Amino acid sequence: MAGEERNLIPKVQIKDVKKIYEGRNGQTIALNGANLDIYDNEFICVVGPSGCGKSTLLNIIAGLHEATSGEVLVDGVKVEGTGVDRGVVFQQYALFPWLTVKKNVMFGLNLKKGMTDAEREETALKYIKMVGLEKFVNSYPKELSGGMKQRVAIARAYAVNPSLLLMDEPFGALDAQTRTQLQTELLKTWEEEKKTCFFITHDVEEAILLASRVVVMSARPGRIKEVIDIDIPYPRNQETKMLPRFTELKNYIWQNVYKEYLEVQK
Ligand SMILES: Nc1ncnc2c1ncn2[C@@H]1O[C@H](COP(=O)(O)OP(=O)(O)OP(=O)(O)O)[C@@H](O)[C@H]1O
Ligand SMILES: [Mg+2]
């Protein structure tokens, strides 16, 4: 990224965010001081061992959870709840089973004021087409495969045209082929629409393929351990994985993450 762009206000500012959950078995420190600036049009991928606080951080940025201390600013404004500027794709598919694909995608648009029903429908159809589900607009979630459901969730998030997309392991439960296909689609759409993406994954290869920067989180209590610039130019595709630089980055990041997995085992 050019130096001058760095002078702009970051799209997202994560400032010393701590999160303590009070449970029946006492407290869990999920995040212990996370700090990160994310710039406009960046694609950030977050990796780290299970339970290190990745979803917690995403939920705080989304405004679904409140930080115990610290704060998150989006476009310079403190996050105090959800907003149509932020689209979320959850770790588990979160579709309404009683709504068709079209109605599921239109759902988020109900929050957008000043749109007619016809405009909502037109927008929903555009994004359903983008994820290749135009033949399934009137299907219900139970009639779709896991990959198709996740495409609906992605279409729903995109339809609202958020400037920030928050995605929590969106491809985690998918088979390798569908995953590869959705990665390619996501890259293409991001390159066209240039939104800011915050994407959680367990898969180091996926992170390097997609991200402009990869964030490695440490074992719980979560902190941001290292941020690695992925200096492989876009456009990228599955062949990018064959580049020697890709392998170098993969080995480096994997070793880094693996240390954190070992911490969890202790
Ligand atoms: N609502 C909650 N109440 C109590 N503890 C919670 C709650 N949500 C998360 N935690 C705890 O906070 C820690 C971080 O959880 P989080 O879901 O953020 O992890 P994660 O990095 O997303 O893990 P995974 O990779 O498995 O999805 C975990 O120890 C978890 O048990
Ligand atoms: Mg999670």
C-alpha cells in the first residue's frame, strides 16, 4: 500500500480491546488488548488457534458484542451497535429457514431506508446471480447444500452494500472443491468492488491467497501477535499457490501459528 494512503484515517481502528466473558465457571479472558488499524480496501485475514478470540473480535467490530474495555472505531466513529455499513457472514450459516433464498437476501435490505420493494428485489437478484444461485431464488435453505447456503449468506451480506465485510470462517464447513470455487469468486468480487474485508480462517493457504495482510493471533487470551504483509500482487487465483513466494509465506506463517497451537495444548 502506498505511503500516502497510510496517512488517511483507517477504516477500522481496534484500540486495546479486551473482552472478558463471565460464565458459570468463572471468567474467560477472550481478548487481552488487541490493537490493529485496517485501511480502506484492505483484505485482512485472521488466523490463530481455536478459542483465541477471533470470533469475539469480529463480533465486537460488528457491534454484536461489547468490549469490556478499549474500543473499535469504524470510519472514525465508535462502534456502539450493528449498522448497515458492516455486513456479517457467520461461522455457522445463519439463514432463516422459513424464507426463500430471495427473501433471505432481501431481509437485510429491509433495514435500508428509502428503497422500494421493487428495488430491494432487484438488488437481491443481482447478488443471487453473483453467487450463481439464480436457479434457486425460490428455494428454501433446507433444499440447498452447505456450499449453496453459504453463498446465500454471502449474497445477503453483499446486497446491503456494506463498506466493511466481516466474515467468520465462511468456507470452514465446505468441501475442498466448493471452497476453492468460492475463494475464487470472493477474490474476483473483492477486486471489482474493493470493499474492506475482515476474514477469519483456520486455513493458512486460504489466508495467503486472499489477504493483503495476515494477522496471526496468539493463544488465549488473544492478542495480535504478528501482522504479515502478503507481497504477492493481485489479481490472484488458484495458480498463485504455485509461486515460490507463496510457499515461503506459507511456511513462515504456518510455523508462527503452529507455535500458538502448541501453547493451547499445554
Ligand atoms: N458467549 C460466551 N460466553 C462465555 N465464553 C465465551 C463466549 N463466547 C466465547 N467465549 C470464550 O471465549 C474464548 C474465545 O472464543 P472465540 O469464539 O472468540 O474463539 P475463536 O478464536 O473464534 O475460536 P474458533 O476458531 O474455535 O472459532 C473461548 O475460550 C470461548 O470459550
Ligand atoms: Mg470462531
